[in-house]
Amino acid sequence: MKIVLTLILIFTLNIVFGQTANTYPIDIELKTCLDSCVNYTTKGMTDCFIQSTEKWESELNLNYQKLQKLLTNVQKEKLINAQKQWLVYRDKELEFSNQLYLGMQGTMWIPVAVESKLELTKQRSLEFSNYISNLTIDNSQK
């Protein structure tokens, strides 16, 4: 039964990550990590997600700093406030998803719970990246 559940999890992860894995280097590294036969365990998958999350957190922080440099003082203040609120949201969302997944039967839900933080962090980093791109395009047209 554990093998079937593990295969379902791997299949689901491939569907989810298959759409963006070729776009971002962090996602390519994650896919390589998950595809490694050494990481076909709950711990292996969990470690892959944790490593990827740490890389997306670094990317998020870099994008946050780059974005701040492109903003006016008023915009910076709005960004800082929005980021504080996003951190509250992220923590509450993780609290919920951990409660949900870690309360479910089977160890396969552990990597799914850890993946929640990865996805939230990645999404926020990409939002910042989009802001940066839009501002850079706008500034180059002036």
C-alpha cells in the first residue's frame, strides 16, 4: 500500500512541477532531486522540498531588495506593509496546511505539507520578479 501511495505522490508532483520545471533553475534542481532514486523516501522528498524552499526564499529576498530600489518612498512603504501582511498570511496558511496534512494518515503527506511553504514562497518571489520586470520595461521607455 505504501508503494502505491508513494507512486501516486510522485505522479502528482510530476504533474504539478512538469508545467514549470523547465522554466526556473530551482525547479529543475527540485525535479532532479525528486527523480533521484535515493530520494524516493518520505525523508528524501521532504529534504528536496526543504532545499528548494530555501533557494526560493533567497530568491524572494533578492527580488524584494531589487524591487525596493526601483520604488518611490510611498511605494516602498506600501510594499513593506504588504510584505508584513503577506508574512502573516503565509504563516497562517502554513499553520492550516500543516494541521490538515500532518493530521492525515500516512507519511506521504509530510512532503506535501512541506511543499506548501515552497509554493507560497515561490509564488511571492515570482510576483516580485514580475513587478521588477514591469518597472524595468516602464523605465526603459522613458
